[in-house]
Amino acid sequence: QVTLRESGPALVKPTQTLTLTCTFSRFSLSTSGMCVSWIRQPPGKALEWLALIDWDDDKYYSTSLKTRLTISKDTSKNQVVLTMTNMDPVDTATYYCARGLRVTMVQGITRRVHRYMDVWGKGTTVTVSS
Amino acid sequence: SYELTQPPSVSVSPGQTASITCSGDKLGDKYACWYQQKPGQSPVLVIYQDTKRPSGIPERFSGSSSGNTATLTISGTQAMDEADYYCQAWDSSIVVFGGGTKLTVL
């Protein structure tokens, strides 16, 4: 079955750059419609989407965090990497990667795009503290 | 920026029907999906493209969407359905999550 696994440091210091790797199996990120997203969840709080990379290397970022985020992929290694600069204690959270699918439905002149995440990794907890 | 609004909490008795709403401007013109998250676990997709159920998700989970509101309905709610539920949509090249609803099965 499709699996994703997040890896990276459990502890980073304020102002440091966080690098997280998502290693996945049983699907290819070169398949049309596939993508991988990063999502985080601070303790006791809601899910927050961070970034997404498409099969064709299109990249999308959270509006509020885009100046700090970079997402990239290595299709040959089945990996997606997220870097987040200038880490702060408020960035303490569980970070998830998830496989995403893009669906486009055309009805007459109306075009609707849907993106959803059908398989999630177990998450990795990152604490930002000096 | 686009926002999705969910009630913070919903309570339901076992065997009854639970409805969780998700509101956003012209949400019915987009597609919504829903995730279930139990404590200490990763989210699980339970509804996508407004009404579709992934394989392995019980038939008691259903979705609908119209106007500004998408709704997740759980028929014959079971104790195991107690969890946080998040709606999600795609708008202006951004993934948007709702704030989550804690479903309590009393």
C-alpha cells in the first residue's frame, strides 16, 4: 500500500533552518495528477497546510509562510523535501506529509479543481527551543 | 484569503445522526473534502469531492454541498466515530482547512 514517512530533526533552535524529508513508496510523483503536501499541527490546534508540489514540479505555498518555505522533489529517490527558515518556538508542531490528488471537472463552461490528500504519513514532531 | 468555518464542537448520542457543517464563500462552487483525526493519530480522508467515500470508509459517512456550506453526515454514529473532523478546499492555488470540529459521542 501507499506509505509516506517524515524524517528530520526533533529539536531545532530559534532562527535555524528546518529541513524535513518525506520518503514515499508505492506511487510515483511523475504520474499526472499526483502531488505531495506538507501540513503541520501545533499541539492541541488545527491542521495548517504549508506547501504542495505537483507531478510537473509546480509548487504552491501557504500565503502567510511562503517567504520562509521551499519545497522540492527528487523523483528518482521518491522524496519530497521541505525547508523552513528562521524557525521560532511558535513553529513547534507535528509536521505531516501527505499524498495528494488533483481532480479537474469540466461542466459546460465551468471548470472545478479539487485537491485532496488521501494518504498521510505518521508525522514527525519538531520542537523549537533554545 | 479564503476561510472555512466549522463549529468547534458537535455532540451526538450513539445511534443518532451527526451533522458537521463547513461554511465558506461560494463553497458549493468548489469541492470539499473531510478528514477524521483521532487523538495521537494522523488524519484520515473520509469524504472527497463533496460526496465520494474512499474505499474502506463505512457507508454511514456521507457528504453534501450546496451554496456556501458543505456538510459531513454520520448516520448511526458509533463511539469509534468520536474524533476531530476537518473540512478542506482548494481556492486560488491554496489548500484551506477549516478550524476543525470535535465530535463527541455521548
